[in-house]
Amino acid sequence: MTGQISPSLVLIVTCSGIGKVHGLVSREAVYHLTDKLLPGQADTVCLALLATGDPETRQKVQQTPCITLDGCPKLCAYKNVELSGGKIAKGIRVYDTMKRHHGANFGTATALSEEGWEVVEEVAAEVVKIFRQEAAT
Amino acid sequence: MNETISKVGIISCSGEEIPEGMIARQGVRRVLEGLRPQQTVTLCLPLFLAGEVGERRFAREHPTITVDGCDKLCAKRGTEQFSGAVNTSLVVTDILGGPARGCHRSTRHADKADEQAVWLVAERIAAEVDALAAAEVPNDVTKVPATSGDVCACSRPSPNGKLEVNGKSVIINGLPLIFEQLQKNGLQPGNGSADTLLETVRIYHFIEAAEEAGYRDSLQAAYQAFCQRGS
């Protein structure tokens, strides 16, 4: 699950995960990256738009390196980017990060708890690290 | 409860790029968790592509409502493309009468504008769930045993409220959420709150005319207690 990242831009594509808290953690990590940690360097696309074959969105994932964030082992984000011919630089399994916080209460699929927001920061930091490492090579 | 009910499937667009996506998603969650927990179920839209045959049967097994953030209609088109026909297609911008002004993509920044938009969308979804439930259900729709444990689609307990009305115990779906919203809107407990409480709860819970007085008293007392507890 690795590839090349341009120093200029990366697309962070998240699963839409509406049934469990994992989806919200993934989604909030994207906004933390696009709005705060990597503004102007990271952007996102609607996964549903990609899944339904929107030509403009397909072109974006094909032309821009993508980091996918998935909340469950179904890997919807990874698989949909892959099926669209996208360039996946790295696939991150958010549920693996959450497993490291055994016993924590992350909140719900509607609202995150303090521990949920901590995982958001952790996942976002992991993406920044990958982005900087890959951009430097 | 031995009766059976047909679960209505609600599919939200993912809408990561726009605030209306968050509104769609949160509106659906509110219906699943609070307003119609026993009558509804959901599925992640992109799972139709990434998933297997079981996921793709979803819209054939459930009367389905799609909730889209914008007029690209990804939820409607995706569901029809990969699963089956949709009964009702809702669009957030139609419900709100335009773009979700002042709303946010992240729940971290959600404020009163987001709350109000989510409530408008959730109420509309709940009304459509009722309309579908009231319509004749086709024979090929899956019948799911109704649970008595008040569990929502993600298996978490739903926040129902129990009231004593005219000596009977009554359960109202999402009552704590309704109280929370009214409190945020500035409704003060006391005699002046009864009409608003009754009219709001009536949207989600059938109240016979003969029982209105009992509901008024019980709701007023319950809301007073809710506000005194601070939650």
C-alpha cells in the first residue's frame, strides 16, 4: 500500500462509514488535515461521487496521489479508489490505530468523545508523517 | 412485542466535500438513533461497490429512502445502480430551500445553524419513514422482528423517553433529543412550554385528542426535570 507523493498536493479519501464511530473518526481526520495541518496541500473528494463514476472525480484520483482512510476491514475507500484507477500512495486502516486504544470510548457515529478526537489527531499526524516522508524522497 | 415491522433503509450520500454532506449524514443518524430507531436501518453507500452480494441486496430487501447533499444525487444514483429502486429521494438543499448557509463540514465546528439544518432534515426523513411504513409493504420486502430492547441500527441503545400519561407508561422515541433541541432553542420550562412540547412531540409520536391533557402535564413535568438536571 505505498507509492509516490508529489510535494504539492495529496488527496485524502475517507470511507463514509455511517454505522459506527470509526467512520466519523476517519472523516474528521480528513478535515483536520485539509483545514489545519496541510491546508493547500491536502484536499478531499466525496467517496460516493467516486463510487458512482463521476468523470471529474475519477480524473482527480487518477492524477493526484491519494491516501485512503478506512474505518473498517471492508476498505471501501481503498477499493473504490483502486477500482477507479486511482494512484494510492498509502492506505491507512483507522481501525488499527483505534485498536491501540483498547477499552477507550471514542464516542458515537454522531459525536466524538475526547478520546475520539485524540485518535483523530493521531491518524492525521500519521498522514502528515507519510506525506512528508514520501514528499522528501 | 410479537408483531413484525419492515425496516426502512436510509442511505446517505457521503458528501465529504460539502457541509450538506455532514447535514445529510447527521440527519440520518438522528433518525436512526432517536426518531425512528426501531423502524430504520442504514448502510454505507460506497459499500455497494466494495462489498459483496449481501450488501447489494439492500434496496431490494428494504423500502429505501436516499438522502443526498446536493443535486448530483450520488446516494439515489448509486443505490439504483448497484442495489435496487429507491422509494423516496430527498435532497438537503431542497429541504433547506438552498445551500446550507453557515453550516460546516466538520462536527468539530458545528453550531446552531448546523443543529437547525440537521433537525429539519431529520424531521423530513422521519416523516418519509412514516409515509413508507403506512403504505402497503410489498410481499418481497423482508420482515424483521421488532425488538423490545430499543436498539438502533448500529446496535447502540436508542435514547427513548418514558412518561407516565394518565396512569399508563408510554415510550416516546428520541424524547431526550427533542428536549435537548427545545432547550437549545431557548424554551423555558413551566406553564408556557406545554403547547410547544405537545406540538413538537406530536410530530414523532401519535397522540389521541382525548389524551392531550395528560400528555401536556406529563411532558411539562418531564421537561422541567430535564432542564433542572442540566441534560
